[in-house]
Amino acid sequence: MSFLPIFAVYFIIWWITLFAVLPLGMRSQDDEGDVTLGTVGSAPARMRMGRVLILTTLVSAVIYGVWFAVSSYFGISLASLPRIVPEFR
């Protein structure tokens, strides 16, 4: 497999994983008891974006590794799934 499909699949997995990892460990300003004037109480108190990006990269690498192993060793890919959309002739 060439670099472009590998990168495309990993990129999609990374973005989906980002939105799953983003709320992990987030403490709101209400939780901390220190709401800044002009902000909503549910806003993050401290946003640790570096930690989120590293965790997202690690989790998505594991997910991609599982996908790559399944598609390489067992021959299961997206083409193996049944076609849902009918063919129009």
C-alpha cells in the first residue's frame, strides 16, 4: 500500500479519535469554582491541548494498527462489506 492511502485512513481515524478524547480529563470552570467574568461556567478551566494531541495520536495509532493487521493478515477490508446502495443501470 502506498503512503497516500495509509495517511488518508490514519488522518480520518485521528480526527474521529480527537473528538472522542477531547472531553477526557476536562474540568470546567464550575468544577474549579473559578468562573472568569464574561465566560460560560462550562468552559474549560485549563485546556491541555498538548496532552490531548499526544493521547489522540497514541490511541489512533493503536486503532490504525489493529485495522492494518486485520486488513493485511485476514484480508478483511472495506470492499469485503456487503454493498448497501443498490446498483442503478
